[in-house]
Amino acid sequence: MNLSWLFALVGSALFWCAEARTLNSKSDFLAWYNEAKQGNFGTDVIELGKDIDFGGQSILPLGLNDEGNCAPFQGVFDGRNFSISSLVITNAGGDAALFCYLNGATVKNLVVASSCHFNGNNAGGLAGKACNVTFVNVVNHAMVEASDNAGGLVGTSDREAQNCVVAATECHNTGNIQGTVKGGGFFGCLDAVRAVFTNCTNEGAINGPSISIDIFHGGLIGTNENSVELYNCTNTGDVESAGSGNTYTGGIIGYSHHIIAINVTNKGSVASRSNSNVEAAGFTGILECNEDKRYYFQDCTNEGNISSKKGTNYHGKTSGFANSYERCTKLELINCL
């Protein structure tokens, strides 16, 4: 059952029940930023009153102090369809995003402009790390670079948190994603007991430098290490993995465990460039199946070209669908091309 509407409803309810703090200028935002550095985000609801141009200023992520400690934002951030532009967040070896950590938060109606740039170990347009978070009507146009996990929305979910849940509705990424290890248009690394994406798209290219360790790149998600549901989502960005280690490359997900996907389409080209183990497919580079999990695909289509540098190709079956899915005893493919 698709419950993404419930997460959005809860976020809206929180918004209307709490008094909002409105940020109308760069100085307003930086005042809030300095308070957040002390671990105090103030009110539960923050909203933008205007577009905010940072003029190329470089800051650390919201909630991260000078000692490297990260306080999670747990409220509602409503952009009211305004944009944040010309903001640079670089945090080598750490989280680089608008927020260092979102936990129990809702972010909605926000545009992150292409003039922004995020670069760190875990990097995203909105959060370096996230858990129990809802995204509604969020657009990232910025380039995201990471030495580990990179995503248009979030670098990585909080893998140490229990019962982590993620929901995203009407979210879109057009920024290019350069994830050295794991990269995707939404999440670089996703490890949640339930993650639901509805009516979301990626147009940005997903790639990274050639390295000697395993690489996981997907049009929407680099790795899904637990459970994900995708409804009416599309990738049009080209996806490429290159290196001397194993490469797992998919038009939708690079490497995936439990998944339900309905009306999901890949239109981007998919390329694995490696002399080691190569897994390239139109949907998921490799589908890691557990006997007790359900793997359901309905009305899913790949239109992208699949290529591999290795002499022996491991292209997916069913028009470039996936690799290793023959091991899935509970796999259902309905009207997938």
C-alpha cells in the first residue's frame, strides 16, 4: 500500500499547528544558521518568504558546528516554492548539503538552484544524512559531489538508526551527481525499513571517477540495502560506473534488495566500464534476492541503451531489466518491457 500521502499529511499538520519563522533575506538565513550551529533550530517550522541568493558564499551544512558535531533538524522547512541560489557547501570527509542531518523532518516546496554546489563525503542537495524524513515538491538543480555517497536529495540514510522511514512525493533532480562509490538521483545509499517515492524524476547524469573499489550507481538510487517502493518514477539521466573493481550500474538502482516498482521507466543510457565483474542493466544492475521478501514489478520499462567495457557482458534480461534475478523465488513481473 502506498502511504506517501500519509507522510505528507503529517508534515502539513505539523506546519499548521506550529508558528513559523520566516526567512526573507540572506541575513535572516545566516542568523538562523548561526543559531543552528549551537544546536538550536528554534521554532519547529521554518519558511522562506523570498528567493535567497547567497552570492557564492561558502558555509557548513545547517546543524554542523565547528567541532564537527551535527544536530538533526526535526521540524518543517517550507520553501513556499522559493529558491536558494549561489550557495556553496564543502565539507571534506563529512556531510555536505543544506542540512547535515534530517531526522523526523519534513522539507517541502523548495528549489535548490543550479548555482549551488555541494561537495563532501556524504553529499546531497538537501541532506548529507537522513532518517524518518518526508520530502514533498522539492527540486534540486545543483551539482552534488561526494567521496562516498552522493544523491540529488540525500547522500545516505542513517544506517545506524532503527526503523528508518523515508517518503518523497513530486520530487525532482536535474543536477549532475558524482558519487565516487554510491550515487543516485535521489539517494546515494538507501537503507530504510520502508522508503516510498511517488511521482519523482531524475534528469541528472550519474557518474564518478574511475577507482579500484566497488562502485554502485543508479539513476534514482545507488544502493537499496533494505526496502524501497517506487510509483510513477522516471530516470532520463545517463548512468555510468567506471573503475577496476566491481561495477553495479542500473538505470533505476545500481544494487537492490526488496523492491516494489509500478510504472517506473528508465530512458537514460547505462554503462559499466570495468575489467572486473560488470553488472549493467536498464533497471537494477543486480537484484539481491531473499526468500522471505517480495519483488514486484508492474508496467516497468527500459528504453535506454546498455553497454559494458568488459568482454563478457552481464546485461540484464527482459530488455535490460536486471541481473541475478533468476534467484528470486518471489519475483513478479507484470507487463514489463
